[in-house]
Amino acid sequence: MLAAKDIQAMRLILWASEAMMLLWVGIAELPYHLFWLLAIWFCQGLLGALSLRFNAHWTMLLVDMVLLTLLFALSGGHTNPFVSLYLLPVVIVLLAKAEGAAVWISVLAVAGYSSLMLLPDDMGWHKPGHYWGMWANAMLTMAIMVIFALRTSKVMRRQQAAISNLRERQLRSEQVMAVASQAALSAHQLATPLSVARLTADELADEQPDPRLGSLRQALERCSALLQKIREAAEPQPAGAMAIEALLGALAERFRLLRPEAELVLPASIEGEVKGDATLVPAILNLLDNAAHQGSVIHLTLSSDAGHWLLRIDDGGPGLAPELAKALGQPLPSDRHPGPGLGLFLAHASFERLGGFLRIEGDGNQSWLEVGLVKS
């Protein structure tokens, strides 16, 4: 189906074709009132410009048919060699797959042409200019056919790209759901063994104090907290506004626990909010964890564009492997790319669901990740 801008572009072709007809009337010095013809043509263009503001494309096509009939009636009627322009609005509505509008446009085209046949025979075109007019009409028809074919091909390619993009998103959503289901099941199955391990560690600590048991209990507490977060993430929560300062603070606190040996350099405090939910912080934290594999110091910088806050993650390393960079946001990588592949895929899915994006940028010497977060 044609978009509104495509319909308007084709209406401009019709208007330009009428201009060619009027130009030929003037060049051939045919005995018609060129002033009134130009006045009708100008009014049609003015109404077309107004239709852009009120989005009345189908109504304007009906008006085009009426004005087109009036132009033909004042310039030779059915003897006008450009009378085949009646077909142009019909083709537009057929390409747009607007069945209702196609019926009315076709009725007006038939009624208009039939009314021209009732007019007295006009000999104005039956001069040498008539045959040249037929030639000009043939050239114009071929040009319109080429333009229509190219325009239709472009629309079809755009629609195919949109369908392909939709299928990829659906595939990613299905794979994310599979991973989430497996994570929820694993969290449920790990709850009991983890409780047993915690009780055993507590009993051992009471019977025989050992500094190593303190580290073990701390690790078990962390595992319990992570399982609780998985349970909370499984419950649907609407996305809301999150202050940038709170987001950066949460990232710094959780990264410090996750990677105590690495340093996270935060950007200067910026007032603003982003659209986020319970998955936003873990998604960014996953990227920071991957970055910590490449460097011990990770720099975060923050900038903005028209609709997004841009969070840049720079670890100073060489960047992602080419095969992982190419697979960014695509279906799950294979077992040949363990580690960051799955994390990047899940993070990309989380950002995309929130209206953001994840992309790789670079300057030729190194590369970094850039996260787009929707402004709230």
C-alpha cells in the first residue's frame, strides 16, 4: 500500500502532466483561452497544497478528476490528445489498494470522458499541432510509466525491508522469551540447593569458625539476591522515567560489587530522565562486565541528540571481534563465540524494547559501544 507521501508525489506527476498539456497549447497557438486554463491549473495546485495540511488525499483526487474534466472541456474535449491522463488517478488508487476510492475515481473518469463526448466536435487540435500533440502525449505516457515503475519498485523494496525487519524482531523476541523462560526455570530449581548450601555454611561457621566460610556465605548471599532479581524481572512492569543520576549511581554501585578490581569513570552529573524498567540497569551492567574483560579502566561519557541520551562505553581495548560486531542484535551467536555474544544479544533486545538502540562506533584506531536511551 502506498504511503501518503507517495500518493502526493504521484499527484504532482498528474499536475506536471497537465502543465505539459497547457504548455503545448501555448506553443502550438491553439484557439483556446489559455488564461482560464492556467487559472484552473493554478487552483488545482493550490488545493493540492492545502490537502497536505488536512491529509485529504482521496478527496483531492476526486477534485482532480473534476478539474481535469474542466480543463479538457475548455481545450478540445474528446479531441484533446492528452485525454489519456484520466487513467493516472485511477492507477494511483489501484496502487494504493484503496478499493472504495478506486470505485469513485473510476466512476468520475468514465463520467468525465463520457461528458466530453457529448460536447460539439472541436477542430482546434486538427492542425499540424494535433499530431505533434499525439507525439508529446506518447512521450509523456512513457515517461509516466517509467516514473511509476521506479516509484512502485522503491515502495515495494521499502515494504520488503520493513517486513524483513519485523521478522527479525519477532525472532529476537522469541529467543529472548526462550532465554527468559529458561532463566526463570533455573532460578526456581536453584532456590532449594542454594538454601541447603546456605544452611550448611551457617552450621559449619557455628561449629568451626573459618575466615573462608565468611567469603562463602557472602557469595551465597549474592547468589540469593541475583535469584530474587530474576524473579522480580519475570513479573511484567511498565516502563517509566528514571533519573540519569539514579541510573549512573546504580551502575556504579552494582559494578563495584561485580568487578571490584576494575575502575568505572562516570561522566559529569547531568539532569535528565530516561525511559527504563527493571531490565535497563542489568543490560548496561552486562556491557560493562564485558568491557572489564578488555581493560581495567572503563570510561562512561554522556551526550544527547534529538530524542535520545547517548551513553558511550569505552574500555580502551581493540573493540569487538568482527564476527561479533557483525552479529550484534542478530539471533543468538553460535558456541564458537562464547561470553559476550549472548550478553550483547540480550542487552540489544532490552534497549530495542525500550525504544533505544545499541551500536558500535569507532574512529579507525579503536571502537566503543554506544547505547541510545530514550529521553523521558
